[in-house]
Amino acid sequence: IANRQLIKYSKLHTYPSLANGAARVLSLVVATLTASSSSNTNDERVEELLSLQSRSKSGIIRLNDQSLSRFLTSVATPRPYSIVIFFDAAQLHDKTELRLRELHQEFSIVSSSFIANHNISHPSRSKLFFCDIEFKESQFSFTQFGVNALPHIRLIAPNHSFKDSQPMDQGDFSRLAESMAEFVESKTKISLGPIHRPPLLSRNQLILIVVAFLIWIPFFVKKLVSGQTLLHDPKVWLSGSVFVYFFSVSGAMHNIIRKMPMFLLDRNDPSKLVFFYQGSGMQLGAEGFAVGSLYTVVGLLLAFMSQGLVKVKNVTVQRVVMMFALLVCFLAVKQVVFLNNWKTGYGIHGFWPSSWN
């Protein structure tokens, strides 16, 4: 009787254990198949992106609502790649203040430089893709990302959804391709390598210029010997000196080196433009031209009074013109001082000589 009970007890406990083991094996098989299917899906998406990238001259992939869903929302996170998207609108290309054409070209330079620096076998090549979206073709995608102003660049990392994606700050567009590359590198930790800009002149253009220069040299020598060139014209030297003066006092060299824009879009109201930036850390091109123009006016008036006005024989005319010129100089310098105080917070104060007190 004891043996029969033991056998009955062992049967009651053996079959559930076998069932639990089978369930574990089945769940393991399902998980393995699911992971394998997900891996295959990811590999297929990467191959599709690489194929689309190879068809583009600059490496930029054109996305729309359907393809964006295929490569982002339909792929489980973490995705094996990051996507950088340039939001474009063809109907706004005519608005020069937005600089969409220029910025898209700079975005293309970043993309082509990344491809040139990373061959197809490089591991980073399949981890980062540059794409663009056009407003008329993908209005729903603009809404999903919450894009309501252009220019706009956004990075979608492997773990990001639409809401988690990271936009590029509007102030970083001033340095064009370099600032775009820094933004991508800081967010993805992927080195893009050096920026390769296309040459200003093609090989055929350089040959044409050299041939034209060689033909022009004999004619120039003949004019130079006879004293009939522009270099012998005093007006050219006068204009050149005024230009150098303006170039110096306007901060144009700073703007060229720093690649500063002429103006920015107002963050609070994108329909407005900002020509003067309050703060000592940045200078817009329009600021330099405004201050440089005021300085140039003062310099020209002083040169006129010291070189031209003294030759006028009528003393009354001399005095009237001199008073008017000094008034204009005073107002111009006052405006420069005001702009400097508004921008930097530093004030300039006048003091009477101590002997006058």
C-alpha cells in the first residue's frame, strides 16, 4: 500500500514538473525566434538606408511620412542607428532671411564629408544617416515633431521617440557646417571627421583663368609703362583707403573669421529679424556695418574739414559748414557710445578738468 501511494504521489508531481519544463523551453524558443526576427528586421532597415544613401549624390536620404514610420516607429528601440533630419520647405526658399538653400547645402557638405571619411566597411557608417523632409510631402511628420519654424534640424537617437528627439539650437546655425557637425558629434558620440568643402573653382575654370591672365599680361604691361592704369588714378587710392578704414572699424574681419550672420530670427517671433544682439559674446554683421558706417561718416567729415574746407575763402561758409559737420560728428559718436553701452553694459563718462572746479 505504501509503495502504491508513493508511485501515485510521484506521478502527481512528475507531470507538472515536465509541463513547467516544456513551457520554459517553449518560451525560450519563442524569445530566441523573436530576437532573431527583430535582428533580421533591423539588418533589413540598415541595408535599405545604406541603399538609399548610395543613390544620393550627397548621401542625404529624402524621407516622407511613410518612410519615416518605416525607419523609426516600426523599428523597436534601441534602433541600431541614429537619424539626423533637416526640415525643409521649398515654398520658403525665396525668403533669403531664412537661408534654407544655404543651410541645406551646408547640411549636404556635412553628410558627404561623413561618407568620405567613413568607407562602407567602417562600423560608424551604418550607425548614422542624414535625411531631409519636405513640408508639402510630409506635413504630418512636421506635426509629430512639433516643428513650427524653420530652419530646423533634429537628431533621433536609437532610444528616442518623436517627442524625445533633440533639436539643434537656432543660435548654432551661424557657423554652418561646422556647428552642425559639432551638434551631431556631441549627441551621438560619433566622430564625423574633417569637413570637405568643394573647391571654389573647377579644374576647367582654373585653366581658363590662367590662359586669360597670360593673354592679358602684355596689355597690362603696356598700360603700366604709359601710366594709364587704375593704379595711377588718385580716386582709386582714395576709395581704397576709405574701404580699408571702413573694413577696420566695422569688425568685418571678425565677422569673416567667425562666419557671423548678418542677422538672426527672433526666437519669440520668427517673423521678425534681430539686427543687434545684446551681449558682449556675439556680434552680428549688421551691427558692424552700422557702427562702421557711423565711424566712416565721422572720419570723412574730419578729412573734409582739414583738407577741403580750409581752402574755401568765405569765412562764413567755413564756419557754418564746420558747425554742421561737428554736430553730425557729435551725434554719430553719441550713437556709437549708446550702442556700446546697450550691448556691453559699459558706460563712458565725461569729466571736467579739476582746474575748472
